Amino acid sequence: MTAPPSPETVTTYLEDGARIAGILLVWGVLTWFFRYGLMAFPGLDVVFGFVGVLNAVLYVAYRTLDYHHALAEDG
């Protein structure tokens, strides 16, 4: 059994957290805009909200797969 790769630095984890927060902030602003600003398209606020959360989940899945690929390359 191989040892897992060394953990990333705290800075790397903070950068990833900031990216996730940025993703959610951008999609949250779009959601807010379509809910309270531009009401000509009802229901788009919910769509943008779901897309934003899905985008953040996909980013976390990407980072998880990236970690496992690095683990497989080291082994």
C-alpha cells in the first residue's frame, strides 16, 4: 500500500475556498438580479441558483478527482 501524497499547504486550501466562494458569489448575484432586479423572466432566479450550486459541487468533484489522479501517479 502506498502512502498518500503529502498534504497541500494551507494557502492552497484557502485559495480553493476562495474560488468556491467566488463561484457562489457570482451566481448568487445573478440569482439576486433576476429575482429582484429584472423580473421580466420569472423562474430564472431559481435556475441560476441551482446552476451556481451545481457549479460549486462540480468544482469540488474536479478537485477530488485531481487529488486521486495525483495519488495514482505517485503510486
